[in-house]
Amino acid sequence: MTNIDHTQVMAEADKRKATAGNKKYLMVKDRVEIFRRHYGLNLGIDTTVLHIDENVVRVQAKIIDANNKVIGSGLAEEVRSSSHITKTSAVEVCESSAIGR
């Protein structure tokens, strides 16, 4: 992997956040776009469902390098009854949340 200046990655995210209107954060799709632009396929995103039942979903996302070394991770939990979206799409929402972390 080429030497990446991680401060440039964070600066781009901050700049995009500042121009995203009244939003206080970047959407996960925007974070992934920045991630891929800077890291290409040198780093990967791996997700694992840790728990799933009729009430709760928990997902872990990991950023991994070509040697499967974990660079970072994020966890998310969604309660299916918390919203209309999580009633029908709890796994997808939870995975996106974990990746966003």
C-alpha cells in the first residue's frame, strides 16, 4: 500500500461535512466514497452479524488490510421496533451504522 496521508483523508471528510448543509455528519455512502478514493482496494471493509433475533441486530464492521490485519472496527445495534425502517430492514441499517463508525 502506498503511503497515505491520513490527515488529507480526514480533511476531505471535514470539508464535505462543512458543505453538507445543516447535517452534523457525513452519510455512510459519503464516508465510503472518501475511503475508496483514498485507499482504493488496499483496505477492505468486512462485516459480521454478531447477533440477530426478532428484537435486536448487532453488527461489527472491520477495516482490514491485505494481510487481514484489523486497522479499525465499529459496532452497531438496532432494535427492530425502534422505527418503521428497522422493522423491515434492521440488518441493512445496522450494517451501514457499523461501517459508518
